[in-house]
Amino acid sequence: MSNVTGADTYARVARGLQRCVGTCVGVALTALVFAFDSPVWAILAVALASQFTIELVILRNYAVGMVFMTVTALLMVHMVSPEPASSLLIDRISMTVLGAGVGAVQSIVISLFMARRRRS
């Protein structure tokens, strides 16, 4: 069975970093799609291609999978949300960085606590 979050503290922090990098690249690609003021059919085509790519790469390279997961998610939300695209992009980056940072700190603190507990 594979561990999605990582087997140890290093792996969990690395996964958080991969999530941040993949999300930032995905946001940049999505911003590129938004910059062309694409029609709905083009947005759907990009979202479908991104979804297909997620399925191909997510188990081999999490960061690359996150790029396309971000593109798919943001395009789908943009199609049904009255919120400006720039707001979606900024929120996605800030929430991902915040979540990965909190997760990394939590993982490190718990690891240190468990190491201290094992020594006692």
C-alpha cells in the first residue's frame, strides 16, 4: 500500500513543497488560459486534457500532477463562479502555501514530540 502523505517527516514536507510548486505552475498556466479570454468550449477542452494528464502522471510525479489538477480545478470553478479570475488564482496560491506550511510545521512538531517520547 502506498502512503499518499509520505512515510516520514522529510517525505511529508517534500510532498507539501511539491504541492506548492505544482499549484503555482498550474495557476500560471491557468492565468495564461484566462489571458486569452477563451470561449467556453476551449476552457472545457483544456480542462479535459488536464484531467486526462492528471490520470497519467499523478502516481509517477506528484508535482506535475498538481499542475494539471490545479488547472482543471480552477477552470471548472471559473466557469460556474461570478468571482473574478484573478481572485481565484490568488486564493488558490495563498491557501495552498498556507496549508502546506501549516502541515509542514505540524509534521515537524509531531516528529520531534514522538522522538522525545521514544527516548524517555
